Amino acid sequence: MAIDQNALKKLLDLVGGDPEDLAEFIEDFLEIAPTLVAEMQAGVAAQDWGKVRIAAHTLKSNAKDLGALDLSDLSKTLEAQCKAGDTDTSGALVDQIAQQSTADTAALAEIDPATI
């Protein structure tokens, strides 16, 4: 799925309608998303499920706000797995999250907030 424009419009309204503020949110996400994915990957490697859960929670919320709904849903699933201690497929899920994050950050980088 592409970036949900309605979510971006909602965020734009929340920041007072200023496209420059929306652009800052997008830029911040473009910086933090790869870091959060790397934290998840490191957490899986160390079997530190608390670290994975926290990174998934943060990515879930930020992705949802910016309309990256597939990424948010994957992160939500990972967060739930970590909470439940059901981590057998978490490594594969982190791989999916990494791929989706790459696609979504590329899509967000192409968005002109002035056109939202």
C-alpha cells in the first residue's frame, strides 16, 4: 500500500496546516525509521525482546501518524509477539519490517507537503 494521504492530511491539520511543519515530521521519520529497524535487528540477534518491543512500538506509532499503515501494522504485530513471548517468527517479521520501512521511507521522501 502506498502512503495514506488522509493520515498525512490529518497530521497536517494537527500541526496547524503548515506544510513546513509536516515536512519536519517526515524528515524526522526518515532519520528515525532506519535506526528503529536497526534496533529491532540488534534486539533479535541478542534475543533482547524488550528492546525489540520498544523499537516496534515507537515505529508503529510514528508510521501510523505518517500514513505508512502497512509498516505500522507489521510493527504492531511484532510488538504483540514480544509482549506475549511468542517470538519464534519475530526475526522473519523484522526482515519484513525492514523491507516495508525502506519502501515507505522512499515513498515519504517523494511527498511534497505543500501538495497535501
